[in-house]
Amino acid sequence: MLAAFATAPAFAQQPPTARLRGTIEAIDGRTVTAKSDKGDAIKLDLADKAMIVAVVKASLLDIKPGDYVGSGAMSQPDGTNNAVEVHIFAASMRGTGEGSHPWTHGPTSTMTNGTAGATVSGVNGSVLTVAYKGGEQKITVPPDVPVVRYELADLSAIRPGAVFTAAAAVKQPDGRFNVGRINVGQGGASPP
């Protein structure tokens, strides 16, 4: 019990994280200057081993059974899930966020990551089956839902004009953000 109290201050001191989205203006070494989607000028300091993920356009037809995928979806009153975005992960990212969890897009939103099963065409779109440890979700993917592929990249993927997201940015006292992973749109694609 004493050990639990001794570690409590360490948990309390964990800095809060922020989800950032915006457009890259410049990169200098490992410092990215950007404009947030709210119009604020921000600076991102990339960690030494930051994961840089290129986000490229894809389609539902690119998903093969056995691929590792993710889908942000909204639960419907009838119990079905309608996708608002679908991602195809790089093979080395298999296992990232596996499962079905509450998501940041409202009280009925979920993020489901797992192994793709068969995709079946239906009246309101295609139905994608996503299996994960302890469960499975069937997610309706309307034709207009963005589908992207995540590809591991390097600093050269970070270019002025590209849209980016950073999910767990830690704000520093000087206003800069430390970033361990950045998703960067490529070829006109935007990270979901």
C-alpha cells in the first residue's frame, strides 16, 4: 500500500496531451512550424525516434482479408456502425490500438482496429468485418467515406502545405509541443 502512495505523485505529474491538426509551413531539422486548424501558429519538436506516417489515398478495394485496418464509426440506433473514416495500417503497425474503443467524435463514436475479414457490398455501402481479440464488428462503409493507407516514412514526408495530425502532443512551458508520432498527408490525402 505504501508503494502505491509513493507512486501516486508520478501519475499526477504526467503532462496532458493534445490532439493537433493543421498544415505544415516549414521544417528545420526536427522542428516543424505549422498552422493549426484553428489558425494558431504552432511549433512541433519531433522526438529523436518519432514515428512519421505518410497518409495516402486508398479505396475499400485495396483492403484484403487479413490486412490490419481501423475504422472510426458512429453507432446507430439500430445497433449498426457507420464508418466516417477507414485506415489501412502498414504491416509493421499490426496491433496498434487493437479492439473497439470509445472515440473522440461524440458519445456514440467508436474506433475499431483489427484484422479485416470479408467485405460485402450492400444497399447503403459496403460492410467491412473487423475482428480483434475478444470480438468483431461489422461496419457499414458508405461510398463517400475516406479510406487511407498508413505507410511508415521519414522526415522527407514532412513538406510545406501538407496536412498533419499528432494525437499525443505534449505542450511545453514555452508553448512548443513534443511529438512522438506525426501523420502527414501525401498527394492530396489528409490524415483522418
